[in-house]
Amino acid sequence: MKYRLPLVLASLLLAGGVQASAADHVHASHAWIRVLPGDLPAGAYVTLHNDSAQPVALTGASSAAYAEVMLHQSSTAGGMSRMSMVDTLTVPAHGDVALAPAGYHLMLMKAKTPVKPGDTVRLTLTFSDGSTLATDFLARPANAIDAGEPHAGH
Ligand SMILES: [Cu+2]
């Protein structure tokens, strides 16, 4: 015997799209920002986990706190450190990708008000299907190398 969805529920599911969005499958952790003095751009770092069977692609981010947010990759060639723009960063199926110093990062330009270590800044991550994931980033000092060790746990 077949199970039938009540008609009203079936219509709601169709109208809302049964397929989950990329953002529904992505979990962000260890989100932090390295704040530099003055009006220097700040790097934002986060670990993304994809719990779906399909890869998802991060295309960028935005924030009310910064005029511009760009997806960058740092690399070193011939002893020189440089940054390049990145269109998409793939989070593999059932896998992780880490944005971290000396690698992929979100570059935060032109803070609308000064951001200090200890502040929390919300960035909205955007994926290639247009879905978004609002994530709170902890601002850390210029000498920080990671998200720190919050004693409250995860
Ligand atoms: Cu950069």
C-alpha cells in the first residue's frame, strides 16, 4: 500500500522546493578574524564541513560591518607572499575545507566602524546555488594564529 502525502503538505513541499540548499548542508566552525591596526584589510578564517553527498562551492561572503568582502588565496613563490582572487572554493562531499592563514581566506576591506579583538562580526557566506549561511566570527588580535581555545566548548 502506498503512502500518500496529504495534498496540502505535498503542495507546500513543491512550492518550497524539496531539494535542500547547499547552505543547509554546511556547518561552520572555528570562525575568526585577524584584526590588523588602522584601516588595513583583515583576514577571516573558518572551517567548513559539508555533510551532504554532493560537493558545494563557496563563492564569497558579505557583511554589514565591511564595505567589501573578497575570497582570496595566499601563496608563496620565490620567497614572496602574494594573494589572488578566487571565484569558488569547493567543500568536498562529506568533507571539510579550512580557510586559514597562508591559504584561503575572506579579505575584509573598509570596516564601517573599527573592529576590536573580542568583537563578534557576522559574515554571510554565499554558495553557488545562491543559498547563504550567516556565521559569527570572533575578532582576534594581529598576532593570533587560530581561533583560540574558547573555554565554553563548541
Ligand atoms: Cu587577501
